[in-house]
Amino acid sequence: MKQFYKIGEISKLYQIGPDSLRYYEELGLLNPTRGENGYRMYGLNDLWRLNVIRDLRKLNFPMEKIASYIRSRSVASTKDLLNEELSIIDTHIQTLTQLRENVSERLNTLCEAEIQPIGNVVEKEFPKRSCHIIPHPFHTDEEMDMLIKQLLNKDKNNLYIIGNNRIGSLLPLAKAKQALYQDYEGVFIIDRNGSSVLDAGHYLSISYHGDSHQHQTYFPKLLDYAATHDLILKGPVLELLWVDIHQSEDVREHITELQIRIEKCAS
């Protein structure tokens, strides 16, 4: 086994840049000798230190903590360090498990979107749905995008836009009845940790393909269905985006759902 290695060899072996090696030397963690030509030469005493640094940096241990351990290591401090590593790994596993569940749920949402009943009014029953709401009037897609960004910032670790059919806009029922379909009153995202609530109850729903601005075609179908079945509409109208520009550039694949709560007319 070689006794000394040049900086280029160490850099390649450990996948560490020369600048990082020089930084470790400045911290006193490495102590290379100088060869006849002035090049740094790393010995076996540097290699075990690099092994420790590499292992701990994988878990994002700060260099100050790594330096402290290397300078005053013992069986007791090594046991403490290994226990801390286990705790960090457990946290990573929990985070990745939650992320996997989230991605799986969003994939299921996209699969569910493909079998949505299109163009037909259906009745659905919903429990109370916790949500985040930003009650801010808007009229354009650009304004909506900014508001949705604010919504996602409410929980950056758990709220996502790709494959999420829980994001939508609030359209006042009175505005919808006047065909003022761009006069929104806010945006929402359904989330168990939300501080607001969408009322439980019976809802009418209709979904359609294409551009999301087709309310003039599909909202009247909700009105006709309600009138035919003696139902009272209770606003606002919920506009949910199952598939939009974030999931597909092909507008023909986009899916929008309109929901509105209903009650039976008194006999």
C-alpha cells in the first residue's frame, strides 16, 4: 500500500475537490507533508481523518463538530456520535417516508383524474374539508398564480402543486349567476392542517377537459340540474384544478372541476 498520495489522487479517491482539501488543512484536520517538488503529500494519518469527514458530511454534520470529534475522540464520544447519527438517519427516514406517501398520493390523483366523469353533472358527498384560504379578489390567471404561491408557502414541506387536485378558486354564486366567471373572491388549498373549512354536505359536481375558462358552458348545466331536481345552490362555486399547465402542456389534457353545495327545497 502506498504511504503517500498526491492531492489529485486523494481528490479522485474521495470525490473531494482540491479546495475542500485545502480548507480541511486550514482547519487543522489534515496535515500533508510537502514532496521535493512542493506538492502536498497525504499520508495514512490523513486518510483515516478523511474517512471520518466523508462519513459525517454525508449526514450534514458541521465541520466544527467534526473537527471537535477528531481532536478529542474516545470510545464514549464515538458512542455519542453514533447515537446522534442514528437519530439523524431516523429523521431522514421519516421525512422520506412522508415524501413517498405524498408523491404516491399525487400519482394516484393523476390516475383518478383520467377516469373523472367528463361533462356530466354528478352528486357527491363531502365531509368538512380543512383548508387554507386567501380571500383576495382576482380576475386573471397571473393573479391566481401569485396567490397560489402564497398558499404553498403556508407549508413548504408538505404542500405541492404537481398532481394536487385540492387547489382551487372561489367564485361567488351571485357572480356566477350573472356570468361574471372571472370575478373570483379568493383561492384555497385543501389541507388537513388548514385553519379554514369548506362546509360538509351534498355537492353538485361537473368536470370538463380543456381550457379552464369554460364556465359559460358548464355552470348552466349545474343550474339546470338544480332546478330540475328542486335543489338550492349554496355558494360559493369551487373551481378545482385536477390537471393544468403544471402537469401537461397539452390543453386538451387539462381537467377542471366545478363543485357547489346543495340543499333540498323545503316541501
